[in-house]
Amino acid sequence: MLELKFETKTVHTIKDSDWDSFIKKTFPKSPYEGVCCEEELGNGSTFSHNSAEIDLTESIKISNYLDGNLNIEDMISTGDIINCLVTDTVLPEGLYNININW
């Protein structure tokens, strides 16, 4: 019998409204407008991002953005925010699926 090779991953599934609420409540001064706006996603779509640790310089830049001290919204993506929060141990590692439903 041929053995099936596979990898098991952790998947975090989140509603877009829960994600946006979490960001707004945790970082009230952030210029981040929400996953749907920032990633230009339509109803029924899913934003997927596999988290990765980032270096200190990138983490500081994203943290400054989230704190409202750096207005570079065109340069910070939802994936960047996930990576920063994983690196800072605010969120666990894994694949993040944010479901869009409006």
C-alpha cells in the first residue's frame, strides 16, 4: 500500500468583523481600515496568510503604524500585522483565514 504523505497545519479561522473589531479595540489610533478595505476583498472571499516571524526593525515599524505614530497604510498589509502580532506573541503561529461576509 502506498503511504500518503501530508503535513498538518494549525488554521485560525476568523470572521472579518471579529478581526476588525480586535484591531480597532487593541490599536485605537491605528489608521488600518479593516481587512476588507485594506486587501480589497469582496463578499464571500477569504484572506489567507501563513504567519512568519519578522525581524526587530520590521516589528518596530509595524508597531509604530498600529500605535498611530506612522501613517504608511499603503506599506502595511494585513499579513504584516499578523506577522508582527505573532512575533510579539500576541497571536499564535499558523495559517490565518479571515472570512469576508458583509
